[in-house]
Amino acid sequence: MTIKLGIVMDPIQAINYKKDTSLAMLWAAADKGWSLYYMEQSDLFLDNGRAFAMTKPLNVFKDPDHFYELGEESMVALGDLDVILMRKDPPFDSAFMHSTMILDQAQRDGALVVNNPKSLLECNEKLFATQFPQCCPEVLVTRRGDLLKAFHKKHKDVIFKPLDGMGGSSIFRLKEDDSNVGVIIETLTSLGTEQIMAQKYIPEIKQGDKRILIVDGKPIPYALARIPAAGETRGNLAVGGRGEGRELSERDRWICDQVIPTLKEKDLMFVGLDVIGDYLTEINVTSPTCVRQLDDQYGLNIGMTLMDAIEARLNAR
């Protein structure tokens, strides 16, 4: 029987053909002969306690001028799908939270949801990393200005960032003599009403912010080091960083060993660890990227690695 795969994602017409990880996953599923169903968050709903969506059959192609086709919309009980990929990009706002709750019901109805919806609700990508203090730089999470100012005074060179951002948005580096500490704290915390994260600045960011991908508890043997553009602190590709593949170091593998048992416990099948120098800084669970760059540089097919792992899960049911 053909496996039926649904995907919840941002509008497919707006994705970046050259870089999009979700597209790589869809290509792999199509290569396996699976049936694909496309959804956006607005298409998900509950009806008398069951999870449904208005879906469109999807075909994908390796053609930048014609990389997808959508069929006629129809209502599908999500529990009738074999697997659903939750690939909506952050921010983790109320809409994302409600979508995740509907997908949790879809999982109870019988679908395998990747990643596990309960864990998506539990694992904020920045806070989750703090569960592994042996891997992290010195870090503080608070909305209190006095504590943030004391952290800055102690470490002299720090990073302040929101808890729900992505792509390097609203990340600030504050050096010892920065005169904008107060206003940056007020802005990021929305005048003390929102928690933010402070981290000790890691100079090794100049050599790249490494993205390590983990598929069903096994690390891909290469990381993508996202190297900041000239004059930038952030390595994110979305703000001009350059992606350079690197073989995992012993320290990288040690960090993976620390984190993987918890990923397995929380049923997080596809995860991206962010590592700067020797330190874990984030654990990306919502919509990890960098598959296409690693595939291109090393001749990999990480999307197929994930689909093989999903197929093994389905066969073991």
C-alpha cells in the first residue's frame, strides 16, 4: 500500500527552490512513490474531537521553473494519513501552538507526526538547550532588567536574543562599553513583560555557527558552518552568512551524545543542533534547515535518510 504523507508548511509558492529543506524531504518521499498532501496552518481543524484538514494532492519536480503542482482541494481525516511532517517555520506563536494541538489529535487518531507535537509544545528551541548545561556557554533567561544588566557587567561581551525568533532576527551583541544596554533590554523584553536569553559571547562565531542535523537519533557526519558576513555577528544564512561544510569534531559528537537520549525520549526525529566553538546554543525542533547545502557539498540525500527512518517506524507499528 502506498504511504500517504501530509505536510504542513509555509506557502509553497514562496519557498526558496535552491535552499528549501522541506522540498528536499518531498522529493525523497516522491522518489519512494508516496502520495503527498499539502496543507497550511489555516487548513487544519477539529470536528467533534477528530483532526481534519482541507488538503491538496501535491506533486513535486526538480525544475526551478515548475517545482510543484497542486490538485483539487478535499477534506481529509488526518488520522487516515500515514505520516505528517510539521514544517511550519517559527515564530512559535498562538497559531503555531493551536496547529500543534490539532496535530496531537491527529497522532491520537493514527498518524505519525514528525516531530512529535507534544514535544514541539514543550521544547522551545532556545530554552531546550539549557537542559544540557554541560554543553552550553554561560546563559541567563529572564525579563528583569537588573539581572540582564548584571550579566552584561559580569561578562562584558554578551548576546541578547528573543526566545521565539528565527533566522537571526533581533539578536544583539553588547560589548563592555555599549551605551544602548538599557534600551535594548527594554525593547527585547517589551518593557519587562517578555523573557529573553542572554549568552556569553563566543568569539569562535567567526569560524561559523555549526548546524548539526540529527535524524532519528543519529547525527549526520557533517555540519554546516554558517560563517558571518563581514561586519556581522550572526552567521544565519538568512542574514547573509556563508555555509561551509565541516566534518563533525570530537566535541561535536560528544554534544550529540549528551542530547540524543533526550531527543529519543521526546520522539524528536529530525532536529538541528546549533554549536558555536565548543558550545551548544540552540536545539531546533520546529523546522530545521541546511539539508540542501549539506546534500550539495557532500553528495548526501538527508531527506531520503529521514524518509527511510519514517518508513521503518511505520513498518514497526
